[in-house]
Amino acid sequence: MIFSRAMAYACLTVLAGVLAVVAALMILLTIAQVVRGEAVPEPVARAVGTVIAAGLALLCRAVAKRLV
């Protein structure tokens, strides 16, 4: 199956959006747990996951922009 540039752009843009939402939700979850006084399980792992998700979102968006 041959993908067009437009389809690749759309897929990468959607993937970037999903990864950005995941990163934002991880940050909001951490803030909510701190405010409520709950223990944050594995804060380093959550921070690394957030950075990776945000980095992949930026990378996907940059690749998508180069396709246009």
C-alpha cells in the first residue's frame, strides 16, 4: 500500500497530537497527586516518560512539517 505525502502528514500530525496529550495528562496527574498529598509512584520514571512523549511529539511534528 502506497501512502501519499498528505496521508503521512495527517498520520504524523495525529500521532504528535496524541503524544502531546499523553505528556500533558502525565503532568496533570502528577500535579493532582502532589496537591492531594498522595505519594507519586516512581516520579523519575514518570518524568522520563513525559520527556520521551513530548520529544516524540516534537519530532513527529517536525517530520510532518518537512513533508509539506
